[in-house]
Amino acid sequence: MNQTEFVNIITPFKDRVFRLAKRLLVSNEEAEDATQEVLVRLWKNKAKLDNYSSVEALAMTITKNYCLDQLKSKRATELRIVHSNYSDREPGLQKQTEDRDTWQWAEKIMNTLPEQQRLILQMRDVEQYEFEEIAKIMEMNETAVRVALSRARKALRDELTKMHNYGIKRN
């Protein structure tokens, strides 16, 4: 496999690798480093890539594991999990403020979820991965992925509803 073939294989998903790394690591620089490390690992194993049914799933698994290793390492003491790729379609100022507040609350709530649920929610609802792909990356069966996603969504929905209903008296 030459460089051009390798680039053609990784180009469709390298942005997803970056976004997953960005979700797990605080800074763009850390996410870029993680993405570069994943691509270097794929390049070093380029001869074996044909053995995998999904190079993208392999790359996402490597990314997840690398980022989790970084979070566990000594360097990780200064890292925290955040998400800042949210963009708007120019609604009114009040709507923008409400949306921004709701998104910040959702991020805070997501950060309280168990790691597995947080990653599954990110991959399914943000990255739009199929259940089969998530199952491969997370090394789980599809039913367990669906259950974890359902629980994550319910926890997120319940907390957001509680936050939005704060101060409203129910009869």
C-alpha cells in the first residue's frame, strides 16, 4: 500500500477520529496529537489493514483507547472532558442564549454519565454511527449498546426536564 492509497482509505473518517478525540480531550492540540498518533499507528500497520472489515472501526477503537490512556496518564491531570463543536443557524439572540445554556447543561449532564454511556451517546447521536459500528468499537453486543444508549438518553432527558421545570409549580 502506498501513501496515496492510505490517504484515500483514511480521508473519509479522519475528521470523525478528531471529533471523538476532541470529545474526550480538552484542547484542539491534544485532539490533533491523538489524531496524528492514530494515523501513525494505522500507517505502521498498513500491511495488515486489509485484514480488517472496517478500517474506520479500527481507527475509532484506537482513538478511544489512546484518549482514555491519555486521560489516565500523568499528563491527564490537567485534562477534562468537554465538547465545543456546537454551531447555530443564526436564530434570534434570546434563542441563541437559551440554546447555548441548554447545550452547556447537556454537556455538564453528559459529563456525569458513566464513561461507556457518554461514549455511546457521542458516537450515536453526535457522530451518527450505526449500532453495529459502535458495538465493534466498544467491544459490546448491539443489544447492550442500545440499552446503554437508552439509559444515557433517559438520564439526559430527565435532568434537562428537571432543569427546565425548575421553579414551575405543579398542581
